[in-house]
Amino acid sequence: MGIGGSIFLIALGAIFAFAVEADLGWLNLSVVGWVLMLAGVAGLIVTLYFWNSRRRTVVAPVREERVVADRAVPVQDDRVVQEYREVRRPGPTI
């Protein structure tokens, strides 16, 4: 509903409950005003709860790198060829 809608319902309910003196016979505007105020307060509480839960920071678990299998070292002309490999982790995308 949002904060604005909740405040609107609270204000409209207060107007019906305390300021309007109309007699409709089958409809009690004072009760309608109290119901609207309760709905506005409930909507405000739910909205603030979801806003509060949305601001929590979630820390992702640390990814571990595992060596699955060691590679065989290639041999050329009775020499051992060493391999140099640089692994870069992907940075944040911009």
C-alpha cells in the first residue's frame, strides 16, 4: 500500500470518525472511520516492516577454489616445460 496510502486512510478515517455528523440510517460513519484508521495503521506497519527487511545486508559465502586434478608436466627434448598461468577473478560489472 505504501506510506502515502496508509496516511491517507488514517486521515480519511479520522474525518469520518470525528468530523462528519451525517445520519445515513443503515451506515454508521463513525464505525467506517475507525475501520479505515485501523486499515491505515495496519498498512503502515506492514510497509515499514518490508522497508526494514529490505535494508539488511546479505553477505555471500566465500567461494573456495579446488584443484580437481593435477596436469601432467609436458616434456620436450628431455627438458621439463613449466607452465605459467595467471587466473583472474571476474570483477564487479559496471
